[in-house]
Amino acid sequence: MYIEKYWGNYIGGTDDSLTLLDYFIHKQKAEIPLSEIFEDTGLDKLNWDFSTSPNLGYVDSEGEEHNFYYAIDLITNLAALMLECSINGSVPLGELLDDDNGDTICITFTEDEKMP
């Protein structure tokens, strides 16, 4: 895994990182568009101002709400996961969580979403 050297320190080492991985597991999808992640978590409402973090979170299939504390942590984690998807085609969630979970996800994104 390409991002292994980064994941688990600052990137991937926060409560928000675990909440994001939990989000992917609850989605039960092999492929998730970046725009869907932004909509589900509330990032789309921040108008690209990730220094604020109001009302970020998602509701799982059981109706339970999960919150993200810092938008910038969420964005940093997503950037690392997108890098992994760009290089290897997907992210093995089990490797990130250090368990036997066999789920993999692929975050898809458009050319416009790659540009600032």
C-alpha cells in the first residue's frame, strides 16, 4: 500500500480518520464518488473553507449520527486515500484498520475535482 508510510501518524491517526473509515464500511459500496462523500459528510456546505468545522458528520444505515471534529483532518485523510486510489486503484480498509476486514473501496473523482 502506497500510503502506508503516511497513514497512522498524523494522517490517519485521528478520531476523524476512524470515523471516515467507519463511514466507508457503513456505505457497503466498493466505489464511492468524492461528491457523494462531500454531500454525506457536510463538506459540500463549507464552500472550500476547511478551516471551519460546523455540522460535519454522517448518518449510518441504522439512523445513528457520527460526527467529524475537524474538516481539515477529513480533507487530509481523503487526500491520502485518493492518492492510494490513484496509484493502486483502491484502498484495502482492513490494512488501514489492522484487522481482517476484506473490504476495499475506490474513491472516484472527476478531473474538475482534482483541480483547486
